[in-house]
Amino acid sequence: MSNFVASVGMEVHAELNTQSKMFCRCPVSFGGEPNTRVCPICMGLPGTLPVPNRKAIELVLKTALALNCTIAMHSIFHRKNYFYPDLPKGYQVSQYGDTNPLGYDGYLEIPGPDGETKRVKIRRVHLEEDTGKLMHLPSGGSGVDYNRAGVPLMEIVTEFPPDITTPDEAKDYLTQLRQTLLYLGVCDGKMEEGSLRCEPNISVRIEGTDKYGTKTELKNLNSFRSVQMGVQFEVRRQIAVIEGGGTVAQETRGWNEQKEASYLMRIKEAENDYRYFPDPDLVPMCFDDEYIESLRATLPELPLAKLRRYENDLGLSTYDAGVIAADLNRVEFFEAAMELGGDPKAVCNWLTGDFAKLLNDQGLMPRESKITAAHIVELTKLIADNTISGKTAKDVFAKAFKDGRMPSEIVKESGATQISDDSVIRNLILDVLNANPEAVTKYKSGQMNVKGFLVGQVMRSSGGRANPEMVQKIVSEELEK
Ligand SMILES: [Zn+2]
């Protein structure tokens, strides 16, 4: 049996975060009554003239810069012609050509499992408009909702031959790309609402051969999990076809979430001829260096750079750094805590532990809660200077989460401070040793494990407030006397 290698190309569509559509002033939002956000321009009625949305162009350029692309300083729109009811004009405005898309020849780096970084080459980042949506009517038949028609859409396509070779890498690429788009604020990244859509194309070939296998394209993937499972399914299906003596057909396949299987949607007989030509109604886009550099200057620190900085400068593990960097809400909180002088690891533990759990239970975002970065920093300091034990801290945090009081105030009121006074602890210990002479005798005769019992007695007599490390140390000292 031969070994197979897979190749996965990724085509991602992202609806841009703009107020209005690409060429008209119809508002952009999700849902709503069908055909309530349409006008003569996005319906392509005769006599109308489109005017490009400047903000959409800016968002694509920012993405292209963040993805290390070359920017097309002179770029035009094309008409992609095909007939389908979801396309009111009979063509889609898009961008054709190798060096015409707003961005081309870039790359995205994704963090690997062992702290290394993998580079995925990107062929193009271009701007187009979304289509309408066909819907089945309850009364029978089909209708078209054009609310989405003309919404600014960005397409990001990886280079061929593909750098991605496993289902995990496909998922990691999409994860990193989505985080990047969210950091840039160019797309809301909601896969379940279709504002971020991913269509991987997959092929397999026998290891060591140069000739790439026939590709199938996969649609209807609306979560990271379905992307990973869909790619995995396709790889296995294609290998089974080849090992069974068959050939893989060039197909578009859909993903059935319930059955966790792909199904045939249509066979691609030949490449479609879209008769691309420059849109005569739209003027070319021309940029100068000054403008492009001013956009570059607005780019935020990107997710992977942030992850590596948390690792290298703040000493977080790759895992912890990744958990924080993956969520902008957490990033905001974490960085505010760092500015207040918080300890990175301790703050991270609270953010991803008790705080995350309480937020999750109540369905809240961090900033909707009564907890601020100052609460967490203060709490971690109370633990670090032994004012309270870790166990007490959990209770204090739960109280602070409820009423928003500062941890120091709660501790003061409840008298739950930790006892770290050497002489106080030593007196507690001497009392316990005097009350348990048999245990002391056993210890001295070599049964060292009774120490645990004695430490437990001391902790109990202090109401759990004695500093556990000091108790351990002083019990040993007293027993060795
Ligand atoms: Zn419109």
C-alpha cells in the first residue's frame, strides 16, 4: 500500500465590517425581512451608476498589508459574468488577474504544536461583492433575498502548490486568519452567520510523486470543527477511491454536518468561462506610497506577534499565551492588568480559570462583569504576599464577582487574612505537638508520614489561615529538635 500526502488550498470569503454596501448606500446587517435592504444600484437597474465604498477598499488593503502582500498600486474591478438567480445584475463585480488584486504574493504564519511557526503562502486578497441568497418558501417554491447582494466581500486565497497538508493545519490556518481579521476589525468572523466562509479544495497524491491529484472543493462548512472534519473526510474518501482502483472526479461537494460526511453537489466538467472584463462603470483604484504607509502605521500588533511576545517577554507558556491572544476581550483585560503591574502567570490563571468560569456561567463578556483588571491584580498580590491563602482567594474572588468590591476590602471585613507571623504559627504548632505526644514519638521512631497529620491539625486549629508553607517548615523544625 502506498503512502499518500494531501494538499489543501484554502479559499476564504469575509464580509467586511462596513456600514453600507459596496457600491450603494444600502445598510449592511444580518437577518431582517427579505429584500428590505435593496435599491436600484444593487439591483443593477438600467441607468444606475455604482460608486465604490472607500472604507471597504481600505479594509482590504489593511488585510493585505497584515498578510504581508504586495499591494497593487493600480488596481481595477472586473465583471465576472454568469447567470444565476442570486445575482441580480447577471455579473458579480470582482477582481481578476495575478497582480491586479489589491494584495498578492503574501503569507500568513501559523503557530505549530511545538513552538515552531509554519508559513502559508497567500496568492491573492481581493475585493468583490456578495450575492443574494436563494431560499425555500414555506408555501413551496423558491425565492431570492437580495439583502446580501452587493455587500462588500473580501476573498483570500492560498498559493498553489498548497503549503497546507493536514486537516489540523487547515483548521489552524483558518483560526489564525480569523483572529487576524478580528484584530484588524475588518470582519466580525461569524462563521455560523456566514460572514466568514471557508471553501477548502483538497487533493491527494502518492508520496514522492510531483503530479498533484484532482481537486475536490468543499462547501457548507460553518465551523472550525466542520472544516477540520470535512478535510479529513475528503482526504480519506479520495485515498479510498484511488486504492479501490478508481479515479477522483473534479467535483464540488457539500458537507453534511449531521452525517459527518461530504456529498456530491455538482461535477465540474470544465473550468467555467466567466468572460471577465474590466467594469466600464468603475474607475481604476490608484494609491500612492504615502497612503499605503499611513495604513500600515495603523496596523495593530497581530495575534502571532502577541502570542510570541507573551511567551518570550512575559514568560507565559505557549498554551497560556495562545489562550489569551485568541480572544481580544481577554487581551484587553490581560494587558490592562500588566499595566497595573500584575504578575503575568498569576493574572493569566485567574483570567482563564475562575473568572472565565464565572463569566461563562452567567453568559457575560469580561467587560460586562463587575471585575476589573485592578481586582485581579490586587487579588494576585494578596496571595503573593501571603495575606490570604489560594483557597481563601477563590471565595474572595467569588464575592468580588458578585458585588464588585475590591478584594482587600472583602478580606479586611471577613478577617480571612493569612497568618504569616512566625511566632504565632510556632505557638499553634507547639500546642498541637503537646496535644499529640504519640504522633511525635512515632515520628522520632522513623514514621515520618505522621508529619502530614500534624500539619493538618495545625491548619485546622488556625481555621485554615496559617501560611501552609511556613507550617510545613516550622513543624519539621520543631520535630527535629
Ligand atoms: Zn443598494
